[in-house]
Amino acid sequence: MGRFSRVLRRQTNDRGALLPMGVLLLLAAFLGAGCGDNPGTTSTADGNAGLMLPPGFKPVDLPVERRKAIFREVHITRALALQEANQKLSMDADQMPKANEAFEKRVAEHDAILKGILDKNLPALADRNKISMADLTKIEEEARMLRWTPPQEPQLGEKVPASETKGRTGKETRDETK
């Protein structure tokens, strides 16, 4: 018991000297946290807001602006395909069947319609941009990882403004219903 009390007394006596040292260490840690390069971020000059691609991910061999333009086209194509599928088979909550089997059947039918539309439109988009479907998928993956801002979703039948397809080859506006 006596040995324990001596250790306790020594700790309480040393505590007065440790407090300023602890404050200095804490201050040094806070000041040092913001210094130097952080390998987990990149500059925001390219619009990636400090995000990086994972090691080993190799983007498609096109300029970043062209990849972003292709991403905008893909996003618009997917949005229009979804709207077209919804026109063919409505997915509104008030029109959906309540039974599980009927609901799942309806969702599967809608997915099949959507897949059919995309299977027709995405390869055409890849051909227009002279890239493969694998490259198109890789561009979408890059956009998701770097959180590129998608364009505003168009309405079915309206022309897409040139600002949404900036950097494209060919016409600067197009009718998406074709």
C-alpha cells in the first residue's frame, strides 16, 4: 500500500510539469495537420473536388473534357431511355400492383424494356464517339468515382442544348427521340 501511494504522489507532483508539455504537443499536432502535401487529395483545378481515382484504374485515353462530354451524353441517353420505358410501362406508385409476385413481374418487365432501349442507344452513342462499349462503361465508372456533375435531365422529345453536349464531334444539338 505504501509503495502505491508513493507512485501516486510522484504522479501528482509531476502533473504540474506535464501539463505545459502536453499543451505544446497538442498544439504542434494541430498546426502540423494542415502542412505539407496530402497524398489522398488532388487539386481542384480539374473539377474533381479533391477526389482521386483508385490505384490501378486507368482512364480511357481521351482528353478529360472529351470524357466529360461523353459522360453527359450517356447520362442524357439513360435519362431519356428511362422516360421512354416509363411511357411504355408506367411505374407510378398508384398504378403498381400490390401483390409481391405481380409487383416483381412488373419491375422485371420494365427492366427488360429499359434494357432493350439502352442496348439499342448506347452502342450507337459509342460508335458516334468512336469508342468501345467497354470505354463507355469505364468513362461512366470514372465519372461516378470522381463525382462529375451530370447535366440536367431532358424531357422526352426536346432538343438537348449545345451546352450539354459541349465537346462532341458532329452536330452540337440533336433530337434524342430518334
